[in-house]
Amino acid sequence: MPGLKDATAIVGIGQTPFAKQLTDSEKTLACRAILAALDDAGIAPSEVDAFASYTMEETDEVEVAKTIGAGDVTFFSKVGYGGGGSCATVGHLAAAVATGQASVGVAWRSRKRGSGPRPWKNTAVQLPTPGQWTRPFGLLRPSDEIGMLARRYMHEYGATRDHLFNVALACRNRANQNPAAIMYERPLTREMYMTARWISEPLCLFDNCLETDGALACVIVSAERARDCRQRPVYVHSAAQGLPAQHHGMVNYWNDDPLTGPAWTAARQLWKQADFGPQDVDVAQIYDAFTPLIPLSLEGYGFCGRGEGGAFTEGGALEIGGRLPVNTGGGGLSEAYVHGFNLINEGVKQLRGTSTAQVPDASTCLVTAGEGVPTSAILLRA
């Protein structure tokens, strides 16, 4: 993409603690994460002139800007579709900075999903149109919708629960190395996984993400300015969003193939703009609200062929030293579920060389947003 490739860099990251319940408000958590990211970059809050967030975020840029002491803001955006928008916030800010609309951009996510309400529990409001084709028929929660896709995937391609366990185990193993993770020092065994209670068959407890309170943020500036910031810059090499034709969120009812989700659309754009391909990615942070999303994403982003995502996980492929180490902070399954923003920050840590589960000499990282909904992805380069 002329003008965007490596033109900007992430120079600051910040986060609050993660917990099942935090007493601070979402606004307070957001501002603490943002101020930590600015301090990490060595940039004053008064220099911030751009913000990006994504929906299902209760704190808006007006409140954030006032509270942190930002100056005049010349760019702001909010991306739709919850977790599908995480990486798009970085893409939007990269475009704004690269084209001169702003000079210092902040993206953030603050959620009290652990102590707060579940979005699907409110039965007083009229169902959106997509929900009218799912919820009356028993698909009440995201886990029910992804459970149906997982069953179809297992039927079509022979994937097994052992393949899903490989995903859960890789994320848990990395969380066991990360003192900030909810599941730090809490190992997972195959017996625990196979005997866990069902949430929505074939998905058991450990196929589902955590429910977490917490916030994260990152700071984006031009590549030129990044050279003078406090931390080693991590360049935004490519960014893409994806909304496939005839899409129906989570279940893909109207697609020619329900198992070909938004990742496939985002991936074509992402790789078209990049100087390297899937074979050159050293580490990946793949959105993992549910374990089946990782094999589906491995296929969508080109790491293996159609129907081969389950088999790809075999032999420790997702572990450090494997074919493609994933979610090295523990991901949404075992570090914290903050709609995927922890995956962005972990990607930065890997390319800085500061991860708690460092991939040796990592210089390229794929970060993806939620598969199953209109999505986004970024390629980061050291």
C-alpha cells in the first residue's frame, strides 16, 4: 500500500492488571492504560491528536481526551463489530498518521466483561436482523454459533477434540509463563480438558475465552518520529479489513461455504500489500475467543490448505519452537479476554524481544481480530 507500508510504528504499549473483577470504571481503566502506553513511548498526553476504538466500548474519545489532557484532536474513529475491529484501530491510525491527518495516535480497549453483563442477556430489545435467524432456534450465545461451525468443520474435515485441545494447551502453556495472565501457574492437562463440562457441544469450558476486566492501549507515530521515541519501534507493515459477500455474522449462513469466513477476505488484502508471505511469519497472535477460530484462521491466512487447520496443530506446531508459535502471552483463552487487544500488545512485545515467552529472533508477526464477524488484521515488522 503506497504511503502506508512501514510508514508508521507502534512506539508505546500499556495495560492495567487483568482480573475477574476490578473496582475501577471502564473509563478509569482506559485512561490508565493509555497513560501507561504514552509513558512507555515517552510522549506527553498533550501531543495526542488521534484516537481509534471499536464498538462495545463504553468509553468514548471525548471523555478520554479530556481526562488524559490531550490537545486538539484531528482524527477519531470507531470500528464496528466488537472483536473484529481490534486490528483495524491500528490500521486506521496508521493511515491517519501516514497521510498527515494526525501525528500521535492512541488506540485502546477497556472492558469489564468479567464483572459486567453479557451482551446477549438483554431480552427487552428487539433482535437485530441476523439474530432473528439464530436466537429463536437456540443459538443464544456466541459459543452456540461457533459450536455449530465447529461441528460442521469436524464433520467436513475430520478435525477432532484433540486438535482443539492442542490450541487450548498452547495458549495455556504460554500463560503459565506470563505473570500478568489470569491463568498464570495454572496448568492444563488433556484429562482436565476431556472431562470438562460442556458449554455448547462440541465446545467445552476450555474451548471458551476468559471473562475479564481490564484495559490496554498502544501509541502510533510516523516511522521518522519513532526513531526518537523511548522504545524500539515496531512498524505497521500492512493492515486490512474483511467483510465477505453475503456475510452473516458468526454463522455465515449465506456464504457459499460457511467455513470460509471473513479471515479469507482480510487475508487477500493483507498479503497483497506485504513484502512477505505466511511462510515468513515468525510468530502469530490469532484471535481466540474460541479454540476453533485458530484452525479456521490458520487456513484463512494461508498457513495451511483448506481443511488442514486441525492437523496443523499437531506435534506441538503452535508451541515455542513449533511451525508457528501462537498467542505467546496466553491469548483470550488464558491471558485475558479484552476483545483481542492483548494480542496487539503481545505482538509488539515479541518484536521488541520482551515477551515472557520470547520467540528467538522474531522479526515478523501477524495479529488478527475476531474471525466469524467482519474482521481485520495487521502485519508487524521489527
